[in-house]
Amino acid sequence: MELKDFIRDIPDFPSKGIMYKDITPLLANAEAMQTAVNLFLKQLPDQNIQKVVGIESRGFFFATLLAQKLNAGFVPVRKKGKLPYRTFNEIYSLEYGEDELEIHEDAIREGERVLLHDDVLATGGTAAATCKLIEKCGGIIVQCNFLVGLDFLKGEENLKNYQVNSLLHY
């Protein structure tokens, strides 16, 4: 099965000149989703993952599936103001300004082994901010994984201190 067949290009979304990689056709196909989960799991043999962190919101889809398969807890990282308990915050830069992510302070215990997951690795700013949040909690990042890597945006450069895995490359 070729997973790229389930990624739809949407031109000029969310703004002119952007070619958006839409993963919803892959999510709508049970066999494609299972193939992706199995490929992710092959990249994590004997890693003893204790928590899987998913980045809002598309990162939640596979992060929860991976957490279940790895017998690990799931931890959401969300935009500012969406989590109800005490949080650690991390501000990061965007092309057009700044944004802020949060994680519950007690979501990860000191020394827990963590897998970070998101749908797309673009410039790496969101993932790098999430890595900082995980480390504020005391977590050890085992791997940052993504369904899609937009290699031309060089996001891995922002994650050079971590092992990075993307199933699909554009």
C-alpha cells in the first residue's frame, strides 16, 4: 500500500502559494491508517515508551493510536487556554507572529520516556516548542515522529538534538 496515495494536495490553503497536505483521506481509510501505525511501530522497537505526546489537533489522531499500541499514556499539547489544570507554557515564532503551546505540569513524570507525534513536520517550530515543554516536565524524548515531512522547509534543523522519523517525504 502506498500511503502517499491517501494524501490530498489542496492548493492555496490556508493562504495563496501554500500546497496543503491533507491527511483526511488517509484517516478515512482503515487499512491505510493501520499501515501507518504499523510503520511507526517498526521505528520504535524496544524503546519502552511511557508517554506519547500529540500536538493539537491533527497530531492527536495517531498519537492516541500509538499510545494504545505501546501501552503508554497519551498527553495532549494544546494552544494556550485550552487545558484546565496548571500548565507549562512555551511561546514560539510563526511566519506571521507568535503562538503559545501548553502542557499540564503533571502530564509527564521526571525520567519518563516520551514519543512526540504530529501530522506534519514543516519548519519545526511547533515541534521544537513541544520538545521544550516535554523537557520542562522532565521527560526524555525518544523520538519525534510525523506522518509527513516537508523536507524543503528544513524542519529537522530545529530538531537536530532529537531522533526524527517521517513516514512520507515531500
